[in-house]
Amino acid sequence: MSKVILKDNDHKLFNTDKMFYKEFPSDFRQIRYFTLLIVQKAPPEIKELNLLEQQISELIKNAVKHGNKSNPEKKIKVWYFFSQDETRLVVEDEGAGFTKIDEWNEFNSKRQDCLENNDFERLADYVAYTTEESDYHDGGNAMFAALEFWNEGVVFTEKANCVAVGKTYPKKQKGITIGE
Amino acid sequence: MKSNDIYIIDVNGEMDLYNSYKLKDLVIKMLDKKVNKFIINLNNVEYIDSSGIGALIFICSTLKKSNLNLYISNIRGSVKKVIELTKLTGYLPLTGTVQEALELLKNV
């Protein structure tokens, strides 16, 4: 079965104990700056920091642009935790919520079918998820990559204005065995 | 521009939520000028986000519909990773180098 975006208020990824916290105004121009303020807490051992920054930036952009409609009066709240083994993030906005999760999952499942069957002709209809609110700048592909990147899951609250994601990194071999 | 000319776009910098529309605008402009062979060179792009990927998808789909030719060359680093995460390596017409793209377009 292909991966899906979950809806679950009680999911463990919503546990914000011991996480750092910041809040930002919904200023579209500063999305990448806000992201850098968060990513600077990541330990240097994390590989592909650029990719991590990009994935976090997408969630912040969704909250600022699609959630709060770039209204600077509205805040976004971000909880974050980084270690060498794990990254977790919770992003909450003051918007109406991502109400089309079921529709998105269905769309993504059809997209996965095309990919599995190498049906690139049909895939053309599923390369971007757009709604009547999408504009010229929206790629419509951020959450496809998010589901792949955040290997511990992508979970929304029932109200769907708050998303939690997690990624674990494979543990490094810390010692060697030199005989029993 | 002659019909056989190949238009190579060297993209520099970051294809992010603030900049990616420029590439779409440029390609649309060149379509008006009847360019029909494009190479997009991403060698100097260090960062791409969903808007950048969206721009590549838009360009690819637009050109495909009109039966025009496109290759996207030199994806590397995090740009390559993001394209892989989006699983579009089979959909986008990728080549390793601009030279390879030129070879492929030579006989079109």
C-alpha cells in the first residue's frame, strides 16, 4: 500500500515535549529566513542539510501561504527537534485547515499507480496537485516529496491546520567487533 | 531565430518560491519567438523547492503538448535529491550533460 497523509490528533508526532518553539508572522517574503532560523539548530552531522532546509521550508510555506493566506496578523507556530538520529517538526497555522486530505491521498495513489506502471503519459495528469486556490507559483508537488522524505510520517490534526512530521536517520556503526 | 537553433538556458542560483516563475516566463517568451529545441542547464543550481520542480513540470508539459524538444541537464546534489523524492526522474527528460543533450537534439 502506498504511503498516505494521516489525520490523527493523538499521533505521537504531536508530542511537543522538550521541543524548541518559535512563532512567526505570516510574511511570505521571509519564509526562507524563518526556515534558516529553525534549521540552524540542526547538528552539523546531519547530511544533506540543504534538503532538510527545503523540506522544512515547504511546510512553513504551506502554513503561511495556504493556511494563513499570507496575512501578517496571523501567526504560525513551529515546534522543532533535531538530533543526529532524528528530526521532528510541528507547524500550526490559524487557517481553515487542509480539508482535502482524502482527495489528496486518492490523487497520490493514482499517481503512484502511474509511477509503478511507468505510465508517463497518464502521469502527466498527476504530476501536480492543484486546487482552485493554486496560483502560478504553486508547484503542487511539495507533499509528494514530503511523504517520501519524512519517513516517520506526515500527520495532520482533525482540524487539519496543524501538521507534524518526523524523520529518522539510519544509525551509524559505532564500533567494530574484533573477535568473540 | 532559425528553426534548427537550440536554445540553451543556463540557470544560476536558487530555484525557489521567489524565483522559479522567471524560468517559466522565459520559456513562454521563447515559444513566442518560435524556438522549438530547449536545453535547461541546472549545473549552477544549488537549491530547488516545489515551485522550482513545478516550473520544470510546467515547461516539460507545455513543450510536450506542442511536440517540442526539451532536455534538462546536469542535475546534481540536493536538486537531484528533490527530483528523486518527487519520483520524476522518469518523467522529466534528463541528461547528464549539455553535450549529451546537444547530441540527442542534433538529429531531431
